Amino acid sequence: MYDINFIMKIEYIINRLKEKGYDPYEQLMCYVLLDGNPYYITSHGDARSVIKELDINDIRKYLDEKGVDFGGRCVDRKYKR
């Protein structure tokens, strides 16, 4: 089980991603698969800063519980222009 702080922050991030038109679970999956690449998380509403406060392993577990398929393909946006 996750503490209320984690739940509040992950839901905040999910809502900011939705507001910008992203699939939040796909973006979070890529964030996890690329070892915390912040470019998958919008800076809208300071979500990029908030996600850095969360443990990446907790995010992975949360996504697993939500049934997110980690077989997806992600482009490392750090090098994309």
C-alpha cells in the first residue's frame, strides 16, 4: 500500500499529463523504462519537479497494479530535437 503523500502526488502528475493531452500511463511507463527521463513528464503545473520527489520503484509498482504494459516502446527524448 502507498502512503497518502505518494497517492496525492502521482494523481497530481496524472492530472497534469491529462490536461496537456498526454496518455498519463504511457508517459509514466516511459519515464520508468528510461530510468527517470524527465522529458516524459510535463513541466505544466510543476509536475516534472513533483515526480522527482517519488521513488521510481514505487511508480513502477503503481503502474504494474494499474495493469500498464511495460512492453511499450519509448524514444529517449533527451536526444530528440
